[in-house]
Amino acid sequence: MYDCIIVGAGPAGGTSAYHLAKKGRSVLVLEKESLPRYKPCGGGVSPVIAEWFDFDFSPAISIKADTIRCTWKMGDPVEAELQTPEPVWMVRREVFDHFLIQQAQKQGAELRDNTEVTGIDFKTDHWQVNTANGPVAGRYLIAADGARGPMAKWLGFKERKRRLAGALEAEAQTNVENGNIAHFEFGMVKNGYLWSFPKADGYSIGVGTFIGGEPQDFRSILSEYGGLFGLDVKTCKQYGHALCLWNGNQKLHTQNAVLAGEAACVVDPFTAEGIRPSIFSGLVAAGAIDKALAGDKNALEDYSEAINEQWGSDMAWAQKLAGAFYRFPGIGYKVGVRRPSAVQIMGKILCGQLRYGDVAGRALKRLVPGFGG
């Protein structure tokens, strides 16, 4: 009987496993893939996450991006070096996620990868988790199995508040000196943006839409954008994936179980940043499960409230900004991104130095009057 079974070895699952094991709890992580495993993701990580751990992430960082460059239809560039204490980390998820799980294993967490969960049953005071390799039992459960995982539905979360978004990503290997610039392109795709994030040995280049709208030909858009970097994206492996964007406060707990990471729909609705919010939810989930194991009957309910208050309140501002910016991106780029301070503010948000609530009010006042004109 484990104190906690965690389903999913991504950033949320790895974080929960590390912090629970560090508190002396018995933890089992179940992961359907064999680690390390590829995960399509731009791989931008806010360095603020370092404050939530007591080990050095350097081995898991591919490169650090200290400059942001924005374009409109591949022209009209705005570039700024970040004035933040630490640049944005760029990671490859197969390295980053595995590194995090390895830190949890050092604390005593057990990992069973290549182990798919086939169903769950609540048995009086604990969960039985059924896998292809037989059942396991845990007093508490953390569902951290991502945007498409079945755990939320099995736990009874039929209608989660989420905005489903889509992205297409390509991994480009290149020997060309790619520098330390994170690129954002706002004019080529409706209701979203394209990105090109540097890695030590290439780029993660992708396109995503975040507020719905009519279908678009992601492949041809991404191919055209790749030409800006001398890349033939058609020769790269391409991966389509869903995103679960935050779409309002909701209950994230049930009987002896919580949702964390993308299963909890914590992805930033403006930038589609997912790693930091997933890690944050994993951190808070670990604290809640630890308190529940110690006898706190309100611990899981407090988890839902903490995520809604500490993350959701700021995501409400991100959602308003996304609605304004992506519906009228030409105006948004002109009165927002083109401002000298805007890219610095964007960098500070990505690096965890600013919250949307600190700047969104002013930004919306600049954006909204343009809509009536």
C-alpha cells in the first residue's frame, strides 16, 4: 500500500513525487511510456521554478534564451534583451522530465514506466489502480496524465472547465549557430502565434491557436515560417498535440484524489506556457496530499482553492488579454508589442518576475479603445 500513486511522469507528476518522497511518503509513479520519452513542447521554462526545489537544474537545461524577438508576418521586428536575473530556460522534454523523476527517485520515489493504467477503483479507504502488469494500491491518487489522459474522466470529472487548443510542433536539428533568441511570430496564424525556440543542437519550432476559430493549414504555415530560419520543416518530424488551457476556476479534487498539470487544465491561455503551471500544481498537490495523510480532512478541498486563487486569479487576466489580443492581433501588435517596454514585460512574465494582474489592466486600456475605431 503506497501513500500516494501518481499517474503520469511529466512535470506535475515528477514534482509531486519529489516533494512527497522528500517528506518521507511512499510514492509510486506510473508512466505508460518508457523514459526518457519524447514530448512535443516548445520547451520554454520559467527560471522561477528553481525556487520550488533544492537542487540544480543545470543538467536538464539545453540553452538559456536571454533575448526575445517578435515579428508580424515575418517582418516589423521588435527585439529586446531580457532585463531579468535569469534568462528563460530552454529544455528538451525527454531530458527535463526524466531528470525531474530521477531526483524524485533519489528521494525514494518508485517509478514504473512502460506501465499503462487501465482503470481505477475506490476500495473503502484507498484506490486500486489497475495496470497492464497487475493492480497496485494507494491511499491517495494524483492524476497527472496530461491533456488527453483518461484519469480525469475515470475520477468523475466529466465536464472540466477547459479550453481545448491545438498545436503543431517540429524538432529541427541543425549545426547552424542559432543563438539564444526566443522568436515569436504573431501575424501568420489566426488566434495564436508561431514560435522558434533555440536548443543546443537545433530548434523547437511550432504553431498554435488558443481561442478557437476556423481550421487552418498548420503544416503549410509552419513550413513557410521555417524558411525564415533556413529550415525545411517538411524534412523534420512533426507532432500535433492538444492543449488544455485554463478556462475558469473549478473543483480539482474528489475522494482521495486530485488533478494536477494539464489534467487540471492549468495551461496559460495567453502564451500556452504549460511547464511552470504544471510544476506549480504538482507542488501544491504534494503539500495537500501530505496534509491529508497527516489527517487534515480539508486538505484536498484546500488544494482546489489554492490553485484557483494562486494560479486561476492571474489566468483570468491572461484570458482577457488573449481574447483582446488574438481577435485583433494587428492592433495588438501595433499598440502592444511594438511599444519599447512590451517585450521586456513579456519577458518578465515568462521569467516569473511579473504577474498578468500587474500589467493587464493597463494593457487592456490600450488595446480596447482601438477595437471601436
